[in-house]
Amino acid sequence: MKSPRLFPLLEAMVIQLEKEFDEIPEERKIRLNELTQFVRGKIKSSQKAQLNFICTHNSRRSHMAQLWAQAAAHYHQVNEVECFSGGTDTIAFSPRAVKTMKNIGFEISKTEGGDNPVYEVNFSNQQPSVISFSKKYDDPVNPKSDFAAVMTCSYADENCPIVLGASIRIAITYDDPKAFDGTPLEEPQYKERAQQIGREMLFAFSRVNPT
């Protein structure tokens, strides 16, 4: 049995999600294959594959996708990947999204408070922390050129027609769990969205290095 690459709770979630690839609609698999091909092409060219996951406020879906993609890349031993996230505007990394990602196995601690807190996120003892906070997609910490702009919400995809510096733009959009904030469906909807994003990022990265 192979040694765990991720924290135990998160690895158990990954094993579950990888059994559910058949739940991904074919039309979404086509979009996910664009992501796979971008990463594979960069690796073949001996370059880093930089992915910037973009939504409106860099609050929920883009953070979830960034973290899942980095974890999925590590799990599938795709080491030449750097994942980022940003928004067309900024608010904060949603505490509801933070709680959801913690519940599925990511280790997250707040390192700075305020209106836009900074979090340190870990998914493996073998990888460095990911520093997460709400930022615009062109923030100085994000790549400036030759990256994939992965649009995780339809509003940002429709209202940000040009992402400067991106060499490819891939629309892999998700419904916003924010619609359920403060309702009895809040927790299950956030969990469903996190699992959907995880399932799809795992699918994409499982195909980068075909056996």
C-alpha cells in the first residue's frame, strides 16, 4: 500500500471522489481536458504550469479550486504546477468556505486578521503552505504572463472578457454556494460545491501523466 501523500482525512476524501468520476458530465470533461492538456504541454516543454483560478470576489469558488488543484497535482505527482487565485474584485476568503475546506481535510489557520484575513493552508506534510487571502487576479503575488486563466464563475467569465497575460482561458464554472448563506441548506451546499470542485480537479490531474 502506498504511503499517504495528503493528510489522512483529505486523502480519504480524495479516494471517495476518485470513485465518482462517472458523475462528471461529458461536456464538463471536455473543459477539464483543456486544463489537463495545458498542464501536460507545459511539462513536455520543461516549464512550470501556472494556473490562476478566477471568480468575482476571490471569496469561495476560486479559493476552493486553487487549493484542490494544488492538492490534486501533488496527489498525482504532477510536480510542475503552481496554483493561484484572484477575483475581478476583492472581499475576503469566506469563513464559510474556510470551514468547509477544513471539514474535508485541509488544515487552515488564520495568520492575519482584519477585513481581509490571511490564511495559511496545508494539505500535506510534503508540501509548503499555501497563503490564501482575497485579491484581484492581477495582484503582484499572481503570475503576470503565460498562465492559464481558469474562470470558476460565469459572472467573471462574462464580465472579464480579457485576462491580461493569460496564454489560455478555460471556463470551468461552478454555482455559487453563497446563494444558500443563512439557510438550512448552507452547510450541505458548501460541501457539495467543494466536493464537485475536488472531483473535477482530481479528474483533470489524474490524466496529466497517463500510465
